[in-house]
Amino acid sequence: MSEISPSTSAKQAPSGVLGLLHRLWRLASSVSLCVVLLLWLTVLTLLGTFSQTEIGLYDSQAKYFDSIFFREELWGIPLYLPGAYLVLAILFVNLLLGGLIRLRKKPKNIGVFLSHCSILLLIVAGWRSFHAKKEGHMALLPNEQSDLVQAYQDWQLEIREQGSSEALVIRDTNFSDCSGGKSRTFFRNALPFTVKVSDYARNCEIVEEGHPDLPASAKRLDRFAVLPGKSLPTNEANIAGLVVEIRDANTNDLLTEAVVGAVQRGPGQPERPPLVVKVKDKTYAIELTRERWRVPFQVKLDKFNLEKYEGTEKAKSYQSDITKTDASGEEKLRIQMNEPMRRAGYVFFQASFGKVAETAPYYTVFAVVNNPSDQWPTYACVLSGVGLCLHFLIKLAGFLSRTSRNRAVTSAPPTV
Amino acid sequence: MKFLTLLLFVCGLSQLARAGGVDDPKVVDPAIMPPEWSAEMIKAWELLPIRDGGRVKPLYTFAYYELLRTRSMASLRVKFTKPDPVTGKMYRSYEPMAWVLDCFFNPEAAKQYYCFTLDDGEALRRVGLEPHPLKRDQYSYNELVVARDKLAQMQDDVDRKKELAKANHTDPSYDYLDEMIANLARNVGAFEALIQAGAPLRRVLPIVNSLPDGPLSDQKGKSITTSAALTSVKTNPLWGQIMTRYEGDPNQALMDIVGVLRESKAWQTAGPRAFGEMDKFGPAIEAYLTESAETLKTQPNLASIFNVAPFLMLDMRASGPRVSVVPPLGAGDTNWHSFGELSNIILSKASSDTQQTAAMKWLQQAEAALAMPSSAEREKSLIKFADDLRGASEGLPTVATISTELDFRKWDFLYKAKWLFLLIFVFVAVTWMAPQAKWAAVLFTVCKWAMWLPMLAIVAAIAYRVKIGFGAPVTNLYETIPVITFVAAGLAVLAELIFRTRLALGVGAMAGCLGMFLTGGFEASEATDTIHSLEAVLRTGVWLWTHVMCEAIAYGAGMIGGFFSLVYIFARLFDIERKNAAFFKMLTSCVYGILAFTLVFILIGTVLGGIWGNQSWGRFWGWDPKENGALVITLWCLAVLHMRQAGWIKEIGLHIMSMITIATIIFSWWHVNELDVGLHAYGRTEGRMPWIIGGYCAVGLVALLGAAISWFANRSKNSGTPAVALASKDVSAMPLQSI
């Protein structure tokens, strides 16, 4: 492939701390480390792929790809192995040191240099996207308008004062461990009550107290209880639930205790009424929803166009004609497959469509993404394409010239 | 090797002896055979456009896949008990179109053809049928229809269990025999749909003697055609009231009328018990009208509707939309229709007068054609009918590629490419026997040029498919196979041009042949039209031409690299060319170059896929199994090339790794499709795991062999025994030699 310039020969290697640093430098920039990392990434990718059939994409991704370390059991012995996040971080360092800094700066290595740059850019793009990307969806019926985007995966507990456009949001990462007798209390200075969360279930059914499957330990409140179910591999299909206990922030008096089931908002679907709490003449609504956020403009669905293949129910193409409205005015746009709308850092993609009832009109679903590294992979692709092709052609040219030289010196007739 | 060949030969002989030692039950009396269809008739009907699977295609394509799915091959031979009095032969061969025409117009004969292939006859015992002596054999519809209800029940059971297993993420609780029966039931259902498709045209409805005076009573004891029955219903004063009540839906109205009939004692006693017992309709109606004579005496209009309703309902429902060969019926109509649907259009209030008139015209023309007294006249009229139908669809954009598609199907480029590749491989292998001989040099030169023929055949097949389909060379899993084969064979030809050792061409021809066998095998196992209607998200030529092509090129390159490594390992194993270090060096250079080539395309292809994902739904990477498959190949290629740079692997090490590259390609190309998870749902397959595991085992075995060779070579080197020349010796200055 390419050559790495020797930093110092073995004989010249310094001793002591400097020697250790030197050896560390050599290790961190070595091709061998690169090979180990690449092989481990291959193993991780295989593990993460096969596990999807058992635990689904969301959990597989969290376990193998988003993690620094993950736990695996081998014959009952727990092993803590490096996850893709850590491996990619080390690979980044290795590539930077060995693939760029230590790489012999010769014209014939230009392709390798560019390719290494492109992989570094891809890793950075992935890291940036992992930490800063926001994604969700917006479902609209014809003539419906919204600026609210709902996440696919994460839950949040919203506490909203009546009439206010703002809400206190408690993300599920703060209460996802509140099950099996554990609970956590949330408070805030401006809030006249505290919220204690318990009996959280990632996937559950809110059942009446007489349900035969309900364990004796389950908290029954106002005839209802949370019946935890097995988490579904498709995380989007899980419906969370929990129990909240509302107490007066000053007196600690119990105000109310209730089962809160998740609200899955779909276009035209009735919303489950939130838990309403009245404290000191103020009314608060508490609900468990998918994480929601707003985009800085309104989107109105003017028309949804669907074309099906003849004689089938299979969609051939579908597009949404929309009006985007913000302070600068109105804009008529069409969003369709492979042709998203990019405005104000947000990208709206035509994701899917559906009906809430046979006779109802179609609603459209946009995937909404805010990704600061949106176009970086494209730049990386161009860079790697140029780099790899250059390197391949340089190598091929060298090889062909060697072969023709060999052929020229041979006295034997050319072999057919 | 010799032992293996002998074993195979003995097994083959014993199977033949077994087959020959029993009386073949699959023979029919030639007397029941209808006259053979003429070439003109076949030609007229195979060009007829049909709407099927979301697109309009020639009827030949439809017929081809119907027979392929039912018979497991696209041809049929009907064997006779005695020589055919017309041809003198003991059999008649059927091409797909002739078979479908018999299903349409000679159903009683078609029901006796042994066209249902079952891989294991034991499965039939589960529905109470006695299997033929041969394990894998063909059965006729008449043999199977006895257990029709049980077949349908087994199919429902298997489908239900499959759904349940999918929902619960568990293994399905049925075995392969159950699944075989379910597939057989599906094939029987599809055959019945074919039989039923022509039913409205050939049907004669008996007018029963107990019909009270009123509409149709002048036809008592006679039979009328479907169009006459439809006219009588349409002009029946009661029908208008019925249509008002049913909001113009004749289908539902007829269903309810037949529902009354079916609940009667008369129908339950005399009525049909299973599909195909339509001859019992007449007696059952007769019994019902006799039983209800008192009531119906004052309602002759209703009685006449009762007389024809069961037949018309069957036409509407059982004829279904499967065989939609009637083009849109004038202004305002964009649908294609089956003959059964014509009844619906004629009776429906939703259709315009123009549409009803056109529908009646087609029905009457076909009925008249089938009523012709002689078979020659009948055929002539049917040819005209097909020509008229085709003429009516001319000008529609959807039929623009009908004749192109028929040409493509008839040429069967990939089938021809398969045998050409095999022939070239055999001839190239012959030249290896006498490397120095002049005749071998001439033969090899011929092979070198001839190699372009199958390559061009693949290009032609791809070009035709691009024209007929969406406009990109790879739009589904099937289409990846010819493209990958072409790349593999093309790279081998390129290697031959560079190294000139006769080996690369042979490897390329072998790879080409295997690829074409895989193409045919995949098509036969799927038995559905390989030109699909594309998912909306895939309807983008740019990405299909870039991302998908890059991936396919990388797969092809990786596969051929693995094939060269296979040659290397076997050459080392069997001590071939042991003194010819240049031969091994050539293979190593070749594999190294191909791995680098694979990396270029797999990396660019994978990143392009991510960019497509980002463009389509804002997700550059989602750890989807198909994406992961491509990533595994990318990482593996990167690891191998860096291993070589780090000095971890030398010559044989590279070849072992190259073999494992094949395993990564099998994983990405086939294995992830079996996982039934992820967004790439359009590429999903079922039931291929035994083949995939077989592929892994074969590759693993060769890699292990390579490792063993390397170990022994190192040991002998360390023990001082001169070893086979390895990469450690600089042989770059040595001349290349013939193998």
C-alpha cells in the first residue's frame, strides 16, 4: 500500500520516559494497530448485524456501535470489549499519525494521502453527526400545518402550564432506570410541585386493575396499572408507560398519583388526554411523549400525490406539495423521494405516507433532520474516489511497466 | 477424485434404474388431447399485452413464469399411453404459451397434464394423497383436486404460522414438507385462476326447466353464452332495483343472491362441494327453483337472475384480475381487465355506456371465436381476437416495449452465455494439456476471441433489461448476478491480456459459467418475473447507476480474486507448477491488484450508498444489515491490504485472505437478505441458508487448506528441507512461462 517513514531506528531509540513515549508514538501510528482496529471493526459490524434479528436495530446500535465498551458473556464469563465509538476514535488517531504525519511524502503516495484524509473526514462527520444530529418526523394531513417534529426513538415527560407555549422536559435518560421498585424525584424552583417517577416500562400496556397478567406488585392507581411487556426489536413500536407521584413542593403533601401512558401522536388520531394537576390556581398538564422539537418555520401540506403501479397497491411515486411559511414569507415547494427540502439548516425528506382509516385521506410523513455534517460524506466520497483511483492507477502503471520490462528481457516467445 | 466420479456415476445409474424400474404413472390417453396450437396462434397470443405485477408485459412472459413456478422448468412434456394418431409420437412437448392456451381454452385436457412438480412426494400423505413411486415427481391437477380443501387448509396453516413466528421472532412451527404442501396449494390456486380466466368466454349456462314463465323462459332446456346471460340480467326490470339497493355494485349483489341459493336445502344437497364442480351448478339451480316454485312463480324476474347468478359471480370473482389482457375500454378507463371483469363492467352502474359496449364487444367476439365448428376456424378467429386486442392497446405508452421484451425472452441471452462459457472453459482446459502444441495455441486464440460472445450476450441481456425496465442495469437481486458475472469474467480477460498465461481466461470462463448457472437457478427458484416494479425510493437512475453498480463491480472483482486464490491454493496443494515461481507470483500480483480494485469500488460504492440514504431520508448511515454487509467487505479489504503492508501476510497469506473475501461477499450479497430485518426489504429472500452455509464451508475449507499448506511449507523450510519456491525469493526477473 504505502510507506511509513521510520521515525528513528531501533538503535537510536531513546530510553526512559522518552523511550516509552517513542514506543507509544510508534504503536499509535503503526500499520499493525490499524489492522487490528480494522479487524475488530469487522467483528463488531458482524456482531451488530446478527444481533439485530434478536434485539433489533436500536439496541444493537447502542450496544455495539454507539458504545465505548460493551459487555459480552463467553461461557458465562463477562467480557468488556471495546465498542465502535472507541475503536473509531483510536483509528482516527492511528490514521492521523501513521496515515498522514508519518506517511512518506512522495508523489506516488498522493493517492494514499488523499484516501486517508477522506477516511478521517468520514470519521469526523460520523462523530459530529452522532453528537449533534437531531432527527424526527412530521406527519401532516392535507391542509394541516405544523412546525412540530417528533423523534422516532426517545421519550420525554412534558410538564406544561396551561396556556404556555413552553414546557419543562424530562428526557427518558433521566428515568429509564426507574423500574423494579426504583424511583426518582424531579423538582425545579419555579415549579410548585415535585414529580416522582416510578414503574417505568419501555414497552407496556396500560391495563385495568383486574387484568389477569398484572403482577401483584404492580401499582394500581385509579383502576389502572402499567403492565410491562417485552421490548420490541423495532424500538419505534414500543409504547412506554410510568407512574408519577405529584407532591406539593413546599409541604410535600401528596397531590395526585397516576399511571401515565405514552402518547403516540399520529395525524388525525385522537390524543390521549394528559394528566392534569391543579396547584395554587394554576393548571399543569403532564404527559409522556416522544421527544418533540420545533423548526423555525411552518409547513403546510397543500396536496399529497400518490401514483401506484397499475393494478397493484404498490406505490410508484409519491410527492407532497407544501407551503413553507416564516417571517420572510411564503414559499411553495414540492418534496419527493430523493429530492428533499433544505431550509434553515433543516432537511425535510419524503419518508412515507399512510391512512388512519380506509376512507380517510392520505397523510404524508416527512423525516426531518438537522445535521451539521450533512454534506461532509459527499466531500469525503469525492476525496476517497480521487485518492483511491490515483493510487490504483499509479500502482497499475508501475506494475504494467515492470511486466513489459520483464517480457522484453525474456528470450522465450510470448506465452499464449 | 476418480472415486468421487465413480460414486456419482453409480448414484446416477441407480436413480435411472429406479426411475425405469417402475411403471410411469404420468401418461395420458392421446385421445383426450386437443389439437396442437399452430405457430401463428402461439405467435399472436404470446405478443398479447397483459398487465401483471404492476406493469404491462407480453403474455409469453406471464406464461413462462406460470409454467416455471408450477413445473419448476419452463417446458412440459405430456407422455401418452399410446402413439398420438396425428403425430405418431409418444409425447407432446409444450412451450409455456401453448400450455397457457390449453389452460384458457382446453381446460379439461390441461387438468390431466402432469405439470405440478413436488420435490418430495411424502408431503402428499399429509393431505391424504398417495404419492408416486419417485420421490421428486410431477402430478396432474385431477390427481390433486381430490384433496383441494386439505391443500387450502394446509396453506392457511403455514401462512398463519409464518406470520405468528415473524411477530414473535421465533422459528416457524412447521417443517419443509408442510411448506412444500403450502407451495403446491399456491400453485394449484394459480392454475385454477388460469383455468378460470378463459371460463367466461367458453362458458355455456344451462337454463333450467323449472324456470317460471318470464325472462329467459324461452330458452328452457337450452344453454346460453355469458354475454347472453349478461344481456338478460341487464334488461331484467328487477336488476335496476337491485342495483339501486347495492349502490351500483353488481359483485356484492350477485354474492348476496348466490348466498340465498347456497343456504337452501336444495343447494346443500345437489350443489358443488369443491372448485371445479361447475357441472353441479345446473342441477342445484334446477333443484332450488323446483323447491321454491311456489314462491318464485310470481317472481319470474328474480328466478331468471337466480338461474344465471352463480355463473356470473364465479366469473367476476374467480377470474379475478390475474389475467388482465383486455386494454382500457375507451375514454375515462385506465385499467386493464380480465375477461371475468368484463361482466362486472357490463353490469356496473359506475361504468360508462362506451365501456359497457366495448366490454360486450370483446366478450361476444371471443365467444363467437370459441363457438366456431372446426378447430381451424376456431384458431383463426382466436388469432384475430388476439390481434384485435393488441390493436386496441396500440399507442398506449405502457405497451411500447412489448415486442422488445418478447425478443429478449426468446433470445434467452443468459442461457446461451452459460453454455458458451462452459464450452470455452472446456476448450481452454484442453489447451492446458498440451501447452507447447501449435494446435493448442490456435485453439486458445479462438477461445480468447470467443470469450467475447458470452460477454456480449450478458451485455445484450442487460441492455434489453435496461430498455424494458426502469432504465438501470441493477434494480433487484436477480440483476446483480449477470452484472457481477460480467465484471468477474471481464477482469479475468483483462488479467489474461496482462499475464498471458492461459490460466486467467479459463478461470474467467468458469466464473462466467457458474454465474450463469446461478442466474438460472435463482430465476427458477423464485419463479417470478425478474423485471420488477421498483419501489418508489429506488426510482432514481443516478444512484442505481452509481452506488449499485459500484457495489456490483466490487462483488464481481472480489469473487474473481477469490477464484484466482482458489487456483493458487489447489496448485500448491497438488504440486502443480512447483518449480514455476513466476506462475505463483503472477497469481499473487493478480489477486493483490484485484483486491485493490475491489477496495476502490466497494469503498466508493458504500459511501455513495450513504450519500443516497442522506439524500433520500436524511440518514447517511443506519447500521442496516445491507449497509453493514458492504462495510464488512470494505473493512476486510482494507485490513488485508494493510496486513500485507505490515508484513503480517505474504504470498499464500494473501490468497487465504482473498478466499475469506469471498465469504464477506457471500455475507453481503446473500446472507443479509435472509436476516429479515432492515430497510432493504426489497432484497429479502427466504430458504437459501443451506446454500449460503455451504458457500461459507467451501470457502473456509479452502482457506484452511491454504493455512495448512503454509504451515507445512514453513515447517519444511525450518527443518532444512528445500521447500516450494515462495515469495521470499525474488523472481521478478524471471521470464513468464507457459503452464
